[in-house]
Amino acid sequence: MTFSQSTLSLMALIAVGLSVLAIAFAIADARGPRMRTPDRGEPLGLDDALAAVLDGHGAQIARLEQAVRSLASTDRGQQASIDSSVRRVALFRYDAFEDVGGRLSFSCALLDERGSGVVLTSINGRQETRVYAKPVTDGRSTYNLSLEEGEAIRQAMAPSKPMPEQKVEAR
């Protein structure tokens, strides 16, 4: 099982806290007098109190571990949903006919992280417009792709470029 950095940090802090608490009880037990239980009047050693505190913390850690397992399971499900969502999009505009300008025709690739999805093409002419949709799996289609559709898929699958850093000037 793999834990995130923040979960590991939280678990380390809890362990350190419990260690400090155990050391404090051990020092107090070595120096201080025994406490008396109110119901029976017999002495209650700090060892017993420390054991009770540690048992309580152990139960709390067990609940935290269960919550971490539940969150990890939820995270895996959400990651699968994210991976299958449309994340790679590219639009390639062009002139389909010499007598029609303005680059009104286009091919648009809508793909998930693995390159599966659809490529939509709209070819605009003077008299009519035609729209095509072709399925895409792993960056390929079982249908013949035009050069423009292939370019839209290639652009969608290209590695995304990181955003340029912007410098903030102090005033």
C-alpha cells in the first residue's frame, strides 16, 4: 500500500507524539507517587494509566488506518474516471475547397489520456456543410482518416507544454 506524502507526515507526527507521551509517563512514574482509583481505593500505577492511554491511541490509529485505506480506494476510482475523461483536445482549421476561404472547415480531436475518443470533422462548402464523427482508439481509427483529422489527433496527443513562469515585480 502506498501513502501520500501528507498521510505519511501525519502518521510520523502521531508516532512522535505518542513517543513523547510515553516518555513523559515513564519519567512521571519513576518520580511521582501512585494515584488511587476512586472506586476501589487501590493504587493505580502510571504503567496502567499509560497502558490505557496507549490502548486508546492504538484504537484511534486503527480507525485512521481504515480511513486511509478507504481514501486510497476512493482515490483509485477517481483516478480511473480522470484517466477516461476528455483531457486531450485539439482543433485544426483549414480551407477544404479553393473557392471557400476563411478556414471554416475543421477537425477537432477529443481524446482521453490513452488517446481514445472521437475526432469530429466539419467540411464547409458554398452550398452545403458535412459533419463526420470517427471513433479513435489509441490514437488510431478503424475509419480512414483525412490528413486534417490525423493532424488534429497528432496535436491532441502531443505532450503538453508547461505554462511559462511569470515574474512578479515588487512595487
